Amino acid sequence: MKKIVTSMLVLAALAGCGRNLEISAPETVTVSISATAVAPAVKGTLSQDQYFCWSPGDRILVQLTDGSYAVFETKEGGVSASFTGTIPSNTQPGQSAYYPAGAVNAGADGVSFKIGPVISSGLSEVLIPMAGRRWGNEPFSFRAVTGAVKLMVENVPDEFGDKGSLVFQATEATSGSYPYDPAKGALTWDAAKYASRGSFSDGSKISVDVEVTRGRAVTAYIPLPENSNWGKVRISLHDKNGKSYLQREIPEGTLVPVETGRITRLPALQFPSDIAKALDPTDGDFSFWDSIPDLTESATFTPWTWRSSWKGEDVYSTEDFNIVCKHIKFYSDAKYLYGYLYLDTTIPHNLNESLQHFYVMIDNDNTTEGQSFGGNNIAEVPRYRGYNVMLYGTACTDGVPKPWHPALYNCTVDAGASNTNINGSVVSGVADAGYGGGSFDGDILRWEFIIDRGKTELTGRTHTNVCVAFCSGTNSPYLIMPSIHGFELDLQNE
């Protein structure tokens, strides 16, 4: 400590005199330290996960040798950066530091990090809590003290705007102040202290500001302490005015455990494309179909067997094709053709293969003789040889349902080919002609899809023929077909 003289005009005026005021002040020094980030943690809405990089304005809390703490700030960026801070002259930076400084509470009882309930910097960066150590005067080496859950929402509608918030909520509370355990190098999660007792509460919310990127998608990283099960999870998207645009609940046990220093990726949530706005995208119970009867064939046919050219044996009869499909329903209005399938997957049927792709074949012209797509073996015996358009795309990956975004094909004219390859040309310039998806209720797969009548040239028609199936998409016998013949449909135009 030393005496310093400073001109304090305001204080002098208050004292009623014009002389210089002599005061005591601690001597301070400006110190520069270096810090690196070596944890695979991320900041920002990135096209791919990257290593953490410092940004100008980042602040760290550094423990000093006298036991106090000081904030250091960088004007640089990159994996390694120089931080500058002002500290008392009788001490110096110690061996521990923490990031971000604004989320750290340091005292005699230790260090804790505050997570949520709002992460307002999400528009430009997502702050992953880290702790830094150094030896001697070496740079501080920072590592993540939490994990992170990566959330994505795709096909965000235009009316949402460009900015909003993505909210992560769990029955095992997520926001709060978590103590740092230096022995483990991680934050501590205590079930007795943080659990929400099976219910969603305000204390379990973490809201991250998000920004819509090219392709109408948003991405958020939720920092969380290490934990094997967050219970039930609810994810919701809100615009800047607080209006809710999407809400999904994830059952307990679905979320992959969070591990320190790792990123847990949840499958991207999907808004339906524009053609699906006729259905409520938050309705997951398929109640739309409750009052619509099952479709049955208007005639019988003789069971047949297919001789596989590549296996050299008879492999399936018609019962093998339709045995797992218990219900099929169709409905139409002036704009859309809707379809619904109910599959019982308890019957062995190599689901990883047979559920890979889903296709819908349609007759949209007046030609019914000698015209067929020649795929998936339906060309040998169908009652209707008028299929000339097909919507085809991925339905499931390893038996897990995915949003169905099919390509539209013009089918080749083929009087009797028998193969499962895709023989047809993609119709260029046509997007979002179909949309679909499904979910499992135990062993039951409920699959729903929509076809745009305008883009498939069904507008105004009163009749069409339709064939639908799940398939592997390769020259194989793995098929799930409600009918090898297909169906005749009367179309409504109201």
C-alpha cells in the first residue's frame, strides 16, 4: 500500500474547499495471462461440432494467490488467447480459473456454476462451463465441466420469424447452481437436491435464445451436469413474443446419458412441410383416423408365390406381404390425399430391412392397360396396371421412424417386370409433394402420410388407383404390403 494524490474536484466541492484531497488506495497492476481450450465443447450455432474457441469479450474468473478472485477478459479469439486483468500488487494469478466468469460463484465453501434458467447469449454463442488449471506460469488449460445436449428443430415455419427461444425441461431439474468437484473435474448433480419428483416445474427449465439459420432450422446446446437419466424431457420452441410453435415430450429413459465433455445429440425435431398444415403437427395420437373405416378390397384374389431370381426358390406368398398390416385407411379432400397404416411388428419380419423405405404409387391418367412401374414385384399380378407416378423415400433407419420426405418419380411403362429396383425418373422442379411419419406404441407402428393432389396431378379427379408398401429398397423379398393388388379410391373434391 502507498499514499497517492489525486485531484477529486467533486469531493473537494462537497468538502467546501478547493484544495487537493489526499486519500489511500491500493496499488494495482495489470497482468496478462494465456489460456487455451482443449475440451471438445462448442460455442455458437455450428454446421458441425467443433472444438471450443475463445471469442472477443470472453471473461474468466481467476483465483489469486491470496485466495481472492479477479475477472480477466480477452480481446482476441481462437483456441489460445491472452486475457488481461487488474489485480492488487501484493498477489498474482494462481493455478485455477473458471469460465464463464458471470456464471461462477466462488467463496470459502468452494466453487459452483449457475446453469439457466435463461441462456441469453444463445443467439451468437452457447457458453459451455469450463474449469482451467495451469502449472507454474504455463497457460491455463480449460476443460468442460459439464456435458451438453444438442437440440435441432428443422422446417421452422416462416411465421415463427427469425429469433426465439428453445426450452429444455426435465423431471430431473436442470437449471440451478451446481458445485464443482475439482477431484472429478466436473459439476456434481445431486438427485435428492435437484430432482423434480417426476413432474415438470419452473425450476427444471433452461431456455436458450435461438436464431433461425438457412434452411429454416434452429440449433441449441444445453449445458448439463453429468447424469445417467434426466427422466421425462419436454422440448418446446417459442417465438420472440412467447407463442409456442412446437412441443414434444420424450419418455423417461430415451435421452442418452449426459457425460462430462461430450455432446448428446437428440434426433432433430421436424415441423411438417407446408403440405402437412392440414393436420395438427403436435397431434401424436392419430385421432384424425378414429372415425374413418378400414379400407377392404372389393374382390378376392388367389394367393401366389414369388420365385426369387437371386435365391432360386419360392420365398413368399401373399399372406407374407400383408400379414403385419392390420389396418389401412384413406381419406381425401380437394387438396390432399391422406393415408394411414397400422402395423403389428410382433410378427417376425426383419423390420430393419422392411421398414427402410416407404412408397406410394398412384394412377393420375386414364391409361390402365399395360402400364405399371415394375418395382417391388407388383407388376406380375396387380389388378390395376395404371400406376405411373410414385413417391418414394426413407421411412426408418434401423427400425426407428424418420420424417418421410419422398422424391416424386415418373414411373417407367413396363408390362410385367419383376424387380425391386427403382426404375423411373425423378420429376425435377417438384418439392414437398408428400410428407409422412410415424411412431411406435409398444410393438405397433402407426404410420401417417399426406400426398399433395396438385403436385401429383390428381386435382379434380374423382378416382385413382393406389398401391402402398414398406420395403428395403433393394432387390430383396423384404416387403410389407396391405395388398399386392393395390386399392381403388373414390376421391372427394370438397
